[in-house]
Amino acid sequence: MELQVIRNKIYGIRGCRVMLDFDLAEMLWCGNKSVKAGCKTKHKTISIS
């Protein structure tokens, strides 16, 4: 996937850079439910910078 395509999927919301779950699922070639489940189990290990 091209770098510019990835950059276009990152949005600024309230001063934070975010990517929507369905965009991330599309990049990882998995289902949206898989991304949400992974975020629920890993949210404590993700560093916020």
C-alpha cells in the first residue's frame, strides 16, 4: 500500500491523530470485528503519545 494512501486515512480529531477501525481492517485484510476485538484486549498496552 502506498504511503500517501495510508496518510489519507489518518484524521485529526481534537488534536489526536486517529485511524478509523474499518480503514485499519482494510489495510490488515481482516474483518472490522477482529480489529475491534484486538483493540479491546490490547488497549492497556498501547502507549499514548
